[in-house]
Amino acid sequence: MSGARMTVLAHGLGGSSDLPIPYTYALIGAAWALTASFVVVAFAWKRPRFDAEKPGKPLPQWVSAAVDSPVLRWGVAIVALLFAVWVVIAAFFGPQSGENALPGVFYVLLWVGLVFASVLFGPVWRVISPVRTVHRMVCLVSRRDPHTARVQYPVHWGYWPAVVGLFAFVWLELASPEPASQRAIESWLLVYVVVTLGGAVLCGDRWLARADPFDVYSVVASRLSPLRRGAGGAVGVGNPFDHLLTLPVRPGIVAVLSVLLGSTAFDSFSAMPQWRSTVDDLSDAVPASLVRTVGLLVFVAVVWGTFTLATRATGGLTPERRRKMPGLMAHSLIPIVVGYIFAHYLSYLVERGQQTVIRLADPLDRGWNLLGLGDLDVNYVLSQHPSVLATIKVCCVLGGHIAGVVAAHDRSLRLLPKGYQLTGQLALMVTMVGYTFTGLYLLFGG
């Protein structure tokens, strides 16, 4: 099965037919909406309003007590671990065909569902990660603190191991020869477990927090969540723009966001007939997976390069400060990344997610009907209402990019000297307009 075919089957996304209006109107409207929002914030937003130290409104004390309860946390972790075991059983002993639940769990519930769950509830992977749970069980039995490191995690590594893991995931899905192959997914997961658990044994929980691609993925998405911790550790509800500023600025953070945004854009691009025709034309001379790999790398590199250049294209800064600007502004990419993921994968999650859950009710294809789920049919609620789906997609992309502009503008007021607070943002604004235009073209213009 070709990678392009796999993308269509797995993601279940429509092309331009999903949009009930000419896509050129959506593109022009998007560019004008984003430009207008920048003009508004540039001339009506004269001082920074967001603050990472704002705790938000604390929720009742029992909420924090429940969330931090070892019983609840261990309970959720054990349930997640048992679910992972259930999926492994389904993978190895279930039907070795397209009816197996593993690809749906891997590409839908894990990759897409994790973003939605993290935006709603915070960095959930730190609680439900099966590898983290196993590591803590091992430490509990051996009476060792999970934070204890036999080897200190190098500070300069930052998030770079997670970048490698994230790229490995998107490469498997979008560029590998057989992305739908169960054996390929199983091999990927085996390497992931060995590397992640082995790193945790050597470097402690710090390895899991900085090198586990799904942990970093969850943390990035969680910065858009209204739920956050106050200074005393209490759970509260606050402004997501304040929460965005708490994104840790470590080596590799811009690359993390570039992989997420660039791969999602490439996913849309790879469904376009022109690209598939190019891959087919070159397949006699060059392996198709190599062509797709180059395309994926180009998309990621373009996001990284344009954002890095745009954030550094300002005067009034020392060379050292200019080098730090991409990391200090990286949080402004999060709304764009999340908005585009929501737009691109919403129908994928809702409809393929249902199909995956139904298959998990009878993972071995023996007529089981766990919790009555086997009797359900997939409700293609979004695909049957293309106007609603198109509206949601446009709103997600526009909302994400406008939020990114607002976050970037507010941060620029703190970071840039007085005389450069407006002109220093122009390059970044143009870049974000380009992201909006390109994103909507790829979603609807193919």
C-alpha cells in the first residue's frame, strides 16, 4: 500500500469538496483577517498584558487534592497500562489485516487524541504513559527514586531527542514504504519502548520529560489549556495566553514545533494530485519513500527557517539576544500548530476514532462485544455535513493564527526595544500570514 493511499485511508480527510465556498475567498478572507488583527493589536495594544506568573482563578481545594491523589494517579496509570497491554494483544493475536485495531490506536487515538486531551486537561501523557508507569513500578520495587539518574542528562541536548522521535513518527506515517503495515508500527513501538525505558533507567524522569516525543508533544499542546498550576501547586483556570508563556525554552523547542507544523502541512500537500503524480513519475528512478522523505524534510525545514529568520529580523538587539529570539517567541507557534492539527485531523479523530474503539471491543475477531461497543456503527457526522466541517476547519486555522499573532505581539512588547516594537514584528507577521495562506490552500485548494 502506498504512503499516499495510506494517508487517505487513515486520515479520512476530504479535499476541496469539503468547502462549500470557493477556496480563494477563504484564502483572501484569512489573509485579511490576520492582517487586520495585527493592525488592531499593533495600534490598540500598547503594553504587554500577558504574564506567566498569573495563577488564574483557583478551583476548589478538593479538585487539587483529587488530581494530586496518589490513588487517582496510580489508578489512571494502571488503567492506561492495561489498555496498552490490550492493544498489544490485539496487535499480535488479532486479525492480521486492515481490521486490526493497532493502526487506529497508533495514528488516531495516540497521535491525534493526545493533542485534544492535552488542550482540555493539561499534559496528560505524564500520567497515562505506559513507559513512565513501568519505570515507576520498577523504581518502587527496587526502592529507588525515579528522579535519580545514573547518568546526568546533558543540558545542551534539550528537546533534541524528542525531535528525533517526533520526526521518526511522522516519517513512518507520511514517508515510509508501508505506513499501514502492522509490522512497521510494531517495530517502531518496540524501538520507542526500549529507547525511552532505557533512557529513563539511566537518566531518570528527566529523560522522559525531555526525550520522550509523546511527553514533549503533550506538554506543547497543554500550554493552550485553560487549566494550570498556581504558585502553590493548586489547580486553577486562567488565560491560555498566560499559560503559553510557561513553555520551557530549551534547545530544540523550535525544531519540535517545526516538525509538528511542517509534517501536518506536508500531510495535506501529499494528498494533492500534483504531488502524487510527481512521486509516481519519479518512482522508476528514485524510491517513492525517498521522494516523500525529501518532501517532508523540506516542509519542516521551511517552517524552521522562516520562523527563525522572521524572529531574528529586528534591530536594537545584541547578537546574543537575537540568537535567543526564536526560542523566546516559540510559544506563539503553539496556537498555529494546534489550530492546524484540529482543522486537519478533526474528522479523522471523530470518525476513525469511533471505528478504532469498536474494533477494540472485539480485538481478536471472536465475536466479543465488550461494553456493548461491538453493536455500534460509525457515525459519519462530520463527513455528512461538509458545510459544518468546512466552517470548523476555517475557524480552527484562523483562530490559531490570530492567537499566534496576539501571543507574538504581546511577547514582542516585552522583548524588543521601544523603537522596534512595531517594525520588529513585521517579518513575523508576514510569515504568519504566509502560514495561514498556505495552510488553507493545502486544506481546501488541492
